[in-house]
Amino acid sequence: MPDNACSDEVRRFAESEQGRQFLEGIRDHLKGHTITDVEFINSDEGISTILRLSNGQCYAFNDEELYLETLREQFSGLFREIAQNNTLARKGDEHDE
């Protein structure tokens, strides 16, 4: 979660002329187009979402809901199971050597 200093910095960027132009460019890029496909890819923060638009362009973004830490909290049992399976697989690989 960002601290107040980061939040203030982001707010000042968004209120600046360059920031407004940058965000308006993103809005223009997306407005009026239909999403034709959605893809999910692995990223440093978790899972990134890629929207494919009707004009052939793509828009990628990260959503807090798909951050690894959020996924770990929401699916803790699954992540424990994955970790146990990985441990068992590594032990099996050690016996094969």
C-alpha cells in the first residue's frame, strides 16, 4: 500500500499539465474501442492483464486484486498445497539422482 508521500506525488503528477496530457492519451487510446480478448500473463507483481482492442492495439495493466500477496491471502490453502507439492517433487528428484 503506498504511503502518503507517494500518494501526494502521484496526485501532483496527475494534476500537472504533462500528467493530464499523458492520462488523456491513455483515455483516447481506450475510448470507443471494444475489448476483443483478454489475456493474463505472469509479471513481477503477480498477474498482469492484457486487453486486446478492436483497433488491434493492446493495453496492459496490473490490478491489486491480482498482486501475488493478494492472491496468497485469498487462496492461502491453494498456495500451501502448491508449496507442499513442490517440496515433494524436489524430494522425488533428489531420489532419482
